[in-house]
Amino acid sequence: MGLLDKFKKNPIAEKAMDAAGGAADKIGDVAGTVGEKVADGVDSATDFIDDKTGGKFSDQLDKVDDMADKLAGEADATVTDAVEGATDAADDATDA
């Protein structure tokens, strides 16, 4: 019996792997919205600046908003991919 077989048959180890998979899912749910919240904050800030400057820098501020939205989408996708990878690894370890 190899080390992995002993690990698989250990009920505490199985519970730990299940908990790790569950934690990864919860982290993904929360972290997947971080980029969106940051983009919303940037949008609020640029709206405030635009208002205070009388629209003098509207074009530049629109570009900032667009870039924040783009980066937020990329960040959310990266976090989602990382969490899915961690969850798959935990599942594979449990199934092995």
C-alpha cells in the first residue's frame, strides 16, 4: 500500500480535501467580483473628477473607465481560472 492509498483511506484527509474544494469555491465566488467592484470605484472617481472639472477631461476619463473595465474583466477571468484549477486539483486528489 502506497502513501497515496493511505491518504485516500484516511477519513480526516478526505474531509480536509472536501473542505479545501469548498473553500476554493467560496473564494472564487467572492474574488470573481473584485474586478467589477474596482471598476465601479474607478467609474465613481472619474465621474466625480469630470463633474469637478466641468467636463474638461471627459475624453481622458472615459479612456480610464474603459481600461478599468477591461482590466477588471481580465482579473475576474484570471481569478476564476485559478479557483477552477485549484478545485479540479482537489477533486483529482480526492478521486485518485
